[in-house]
Amino acid sequence: MAKKTRKSRSNTASYKENIVHPSSFKKDSWHPLDTEIDGRRDKKYVKNIKPRSEGQEKLLQSIKDYSLTIAIGPAGTGKTYLAVASAVEALEKGDIERIILSRPAMEAGESLGYLPGDLQEKMAPYLRPLYDSLGDRMGGKRVRQLLEDGTIEIAPIGFMRGRTLNNSFIVIDEAQNCTYGQLKMILSRLGWHSTMVVTGDPDQSDLLDGMSGLPDISRRLDKLKNVAVCRLDQGDIVRHPLVAEMLEVL
């Protein structure tokens, strides 16, 4: 029994070492929660998120009504931002105890190996969109505090294996870069009193053709009445109008 306990503690310590953690960044190195994010919103953010399209409205309602929501759509439709905003809202209300944000360790045609620093520093720029969304909703100082005490976790999908995520709001971003096996693994992490949102754009996968598991997973789960699959389109894009025009022809 003693050996089993020591092994368990060792595995826990190993996992914590792989989480992108603020204290792991050197003072002179780039920090994902720098003064740029601090300057955005140091005061408490009280404005409610309002959907700007019918698709976004459906997505926000699905997140409230279902334990598992899959949001599929092109870039600029607000999938990640709405998911993170919903997570922050649930945390502020006390509906959950922690927020877990995760992305697959897949780069858009580039290599993390050439970036300076250790694994945590290499992953930080790649996870920047998640920090940006959190910082916009909570402010950099608050995000730092919640990261330090473990209320917010940000880590690659590979480090989710073997966990059961209870009383949590889990956001899986860039899911088009997950294989079928990876998505099946992460979906099975869903625990009691938890909400999971999976976001992705199958048309922008960095994997080889046919390797992304998102289209197949979403098609299979769409048959379940307790799972919401929300499909957004060009009409839901809230970036520059030219983005929607370009995605129609690219």
C-alpha cells in the first residue's frame, strides 16, 4: 500500500510540472500574462456577454443547458471566447470550483522545438489565445492569482490522460487538431457537476487529411439527446467582414 501511495504522489508531481504555470517563467522572459493584458482590465468586469448572431445565441444557450457542447465553425465566430466567458461566469457564480483549458500540442506548420526555453515556456505563446480571453474577462492580476492557487489550469491535452474532472468547466480548444483517440480520451474525462465545451474548425486542421477526429466525433455525438452540437457559419463571424468573404472562397 505504501508503494502505491508513493507512486501516486510521483505521478501527481509529474503532472503539475507539465502545467503551464506563471511562476515557471523567468523574470526576463516573455510572460503570457504581461502588462499588455493587465492594461486591458484591472477592474472587475461586470458586463454580460451578449450573442451577436443567431448561432452564437444558440451556442451560449447550449452551454447552459448541456453538460457537453461541441462548437464547430470557422475562425472568428467566437467559439473559444464564448466558451471561456461562460466558464468565467460559472466560476464567479460558484457553480464550479475550477476552470480547465486545454489545447492539443499541434502547431500550424511550425515547430515548438525551435522556440526558446523549456516545455512550459515553449507552450506559452501557443496558449496565448486562452490567456487573452481570460485576461479580457477577469484581468491579468486575477488570472495570475487563480492560476497560482490551481483554480484555473491551462495545459496541453496530452496531460489530461488519467484524470476525472469533477466540479469543473472544461474548454477544449482547437479540437480539429485532435485525433479520434485523443478526443475520445478527453471526452471521457468529464466528471460529476462539470461542463465541457469542445471547439474547433474542421476546415483548418493542421493534421494530415483524414486524421482529425472532430468531424467523426461530432457526427456520432449529434445523435445523443444529451449532447449539443452547434454548427456556426460565415454569418456568425464577428471579425472584419472581409474574413467571412475570404473564407467563402478559400
